[in-house]
Amino acid sequence: MVRIVICLKVTRYIWEGGDGMLRRVVAGLLVLVMLGSAACLATTSNDEISIIFNSWLEGKPKGIVRLNIETPKTDGVCFIAVHRFPTPYNPTENWNQSDVVYRGKVRCGEIVVVKDIINLMQIGVREEKGEIRPLYDSPEYAIVVISKQGGFNKILQTDIVKPITDVVVKVNFSKGRLKETYGPSSSVETAKSSYCYIHSNPDVCVADTKLTYINSIPGLKVAFGLREEPPSVMYIEGWGSSCLSTDPNSPCPQSTWHSSGKKKTISQVGELSDFVSNGKRAIV
């Protein structure tokens, strides 16, 4: 990047100070300098700009998401995990699971920059302040930070509007206990409402969740339905609780449950609930 800046500054000086003939010669040299500088730039494999530049030349534009994770200023070591959820133009290795973007340990109080290269694909347009702007496929991330002092987890929804997107994530460990009405009240209750495919895939769990309330009025029956094509989209709020345990035979004690945020959830099935009528109400 420094080479480009120096070349352009020198060229601009000659352009402004030269006579007519020199200006025409420099005009041709300027193109060569710019192309040559770009070629030098593209050879730097670790440079973010070169990655984006090469991808555009190949006709497969890429973008970079930089997650600036600010860990809390406390004693000890913080474990950080970042996963990316699948989207139509940024799929994961297994569509039903997230991909690991980063896992590591740092001293608490440090800022960790996690970079993820994504496909920069335009999926539509949107209007902002009277201007039509492109709408890009924007991935979601799950961010988990755990230390002996507490835990943090967040579902992050990005809004990609340019090739390089910076997102700041300030980590604060939860303190105290939330009311039981806002989340699972115990590990026993959680176990009753969910089950895991331990033998086929230990990383996938299926849990019951309340989707919506439906109300009927006399003379009208109602139901709740999901579509497969085009798929229905919902935002389901997730709850998390985390701790750090070094004894595999001793489970983590129950700790604070807090909201991780809402996850964009796309239906993979088409189904219709039972109908209710005559003023009855139901929970789906």
C-alpha cells in the first residue's frame, strides 16, 4: 500500500509541474504505475486489499468481516469462540451447523480481531434516505467468551454494505440471576424440554420452543403455518448460560441465564398447526 501512495504522489508532482508534452507522457506512465502498483499489491498474500482485489479480478468478489472483540478487563484468561451460521451465498461445510471461524485463549482485557472472508454477493437493493443502495448477503455469528470470572454469548447479525466491514463487540460478563420467567429455571427443566441425537451427531440438539400465540374469534378458525418454498423466516431469541469447569466428572453449576439475542431462522419444512376456533387460544 505504501508503494502505491509514493508512486501517485511523485506522479502528481510531475503532472502539475511539467509542460504540455511531459503531461501527455506522464498520462501514459500513470496508467503503467497504477497497474504495476496493483500487481505488486496483489502479490502480498496477507494483505486484505490484495485478497479483495484478486477476487474481483477473478469474477468472484470477496468481502472481509472484522470482528473487534473487546474482552473485559479482569484477571485471568479468556477463552473466545466465534462461529458463523450458514446463509444462501455463504454456506457452511454442513448446512445445518455453524463453521468455526476462531477459537483461542487470550489474557482478559485484550482486544482480539477475528477476520472472516465471505462471498460478497448482492441479493437485492434497499432505499436509505432517498438513495437506492445494494443489499448484500450478510452472515450471522455466534460469539462466546468464557473465563473464571463469568461468561458471555451473543448472536451477532451483520449488515454488509462494503467490502470490508468492521464490527465492535464489547464483552461484559453477566452478574446476578435473571428471573426464571425469562429463561430456563434449571438444568432439569432444560433436559425435559430437549433431546440430543447423541449417537448420530452429538453436536446437534432439538429443543421445543414457543413460536407464537394464536387467537380465534367466533366464526373464524385460525392456524399457524410454515412454508418450505419460499421458506418462512423467523427471529427466535436464544438464551445462554456458561461457566468454566476443569473436572469432566463434575458438571458446571447453574449460573446466570441471559439473552444471546435473536437468531434469524429459516424454515426447512412446510407444516400447518391445528386450527382453533370459537374464541379459543393456543400456543404453537
